[in-house]
Amino acid sequence: IENSTSCSIMSAVHLTPTSRCLVTGASDPASIGYACAEALLQAGAGKVTIMGRDEANVRAAVSSLRIISSSSSDNVQVVSGVMGDLKKPETMAAVVEAAVEKMGGLDILVISGGNGGSEYLGLDASDPASYRMMHDVSVLSPLFLTEAAVPELLKSSIHRPTSNNGTTSTSTSASVVMVSSMATQVPWPDTAPFNYAKAAQNAMIETLAFKYRTDNIRVNGVLPACIHTGHMDQMARKKNVSVEDYAKLRADAHPMERVGTPRDVANAVVFLASPASGFMTGELLKVDGGLHLSNWFNRPKMTAEYAGSKRKI
């Protein structure tokens, strides 16, 4: 699958025009969530609803996605938006209800989004509130979204022809895909609230996958490394360096010698949401430019800054 945002998903990874998708954290055009919504439309999804916190941003994102839809598909595609905040887990059932009302059902749930700012931009690792907030965003809200969606996902997957020997004749199934992080495998102390929450999210993905294994509902996750979203630009400004220089600094940690794009992650999400991955559930798919191969190289840099609980520089 190519990286260009103008490319179409390869023909083997496709969605039917009847596919109805809810994507959270998708109101920022520079975000992973928005790239997922775009990729789902280009893969053929008939209806996509995005969730965001800011009404104006949601409206603008819906409008731009509608333009993308009209230029990328011969079929009629419907794009809509709902309001929601991952910091408020108790509201997630209402988000699913609103999306189902707009689309008439739900087949694919993509859970993306963070805390409204990069984990490198203000989470105090000594403040219990940071851990509670990230747990709400990465664990409780995704859990409540998924559980609220299950009744609709069961309807989506109820028609699955089965042969006499117990094998299915189709790989069509309802799908939940969560955007987690490689931070669980890169133990940087400054990002402890994020790291711990994402580790819990990964355990939840596997638990839910097992829970719904016989209901034809697949639950998978993607683990991105450093992705060039708007958060990277914010971090460059904070460090008073150019975006290009900061991106190069982060790229040096990746064996592929570049940082990822939101579309890199979106391509993996669409694959996991599509029939092409019909025999995959509980998968934690790395989208990391080989970062997991290079922790031995990065470790000297990390240990140079920390000695036990004491920061060296």
C-alpha cells in the first residue's frame, strides 16, 4: 500500500458500499483519525461518521471528507459527524447511539484520538490526574464505545454462511480497530501516563477479541511509532527548532529513517477493518518503521539522560 494520501487502497483491501463506519478523533485534518476516515471512504465504505469535541472542527472535517468522497467513488457515500469527548467515558454510549441513528447501523468502529495535545506537551508524570485522564481516553472510553457498539456489530455479522465442516464461506465480519502506540515498548519516563494507558489498552484489545471471538466481531489494534501529525509541529515549536529538523531528529530513531504519516497508520487500520484480515483478531499490528528492531540503539540515549530516578541532564 502506498503512502500518498491521494492513492487508493489496493484492490485486495476493500469495503462494501453497505459498510457503516464510526471513527473517533477524526476532526483534525492532520490527525490519524481523519486519515482513517478518508481511507475508509476511498476503500469503498458507504457511510462514515466521525466524532470530535469541537463542533466547528467536526463540521469542517465532514465538509472536506465529503469532497474527498465525491472524487474517489462512483457510489453514493454519506459522511456525517457527531460530538464526543474521549475524556468523558460515561458519554460514549450516546456517541454510538447518535452514529447509529445517522447511519442506520454500524459495521466498523475505529477508535483513534488522544488528549487534545501530544503526550509530550504537558502531561505531568508526577500528577495522578494525568494517569486518570489517559486511562479515560485510552481505556475506559474505548471500552465503553466497543461495548455500546456490540449490539449493532452483532447485527452486522449475523449473516455469515457456514459450511457443513464448520468453516465459513465468507470473511465478512464486524470489526473494531483501536489506534494504540509503540510507546508501550519504549519506556520513556516523561510519557509514563501515556505508556501505562496504552499498555492497558493493548491488554483490553486482546481481552475483547477473545470475548467476542465466536460472535464474528474482530477486535484488533495498530501500534504506531512516531507519526507526523500536528502534535509534532507543536513539539518543534516548543523546542524552538524547525519542523524539518525535529522530524529528522525523530526519524533517526527509526530504521527506515523517516517518521510515519497518518496515512501509513490509516492503511493498516483499513486492512484490519476489511475482509482481507478476516482471520485476524487480537492482533497488535506494529506500524513503526522498524522501531521495535532498534530499541538497543536508542537505549544508550535514554540511559544517558536517566540514572535511576535522577535525571542527568
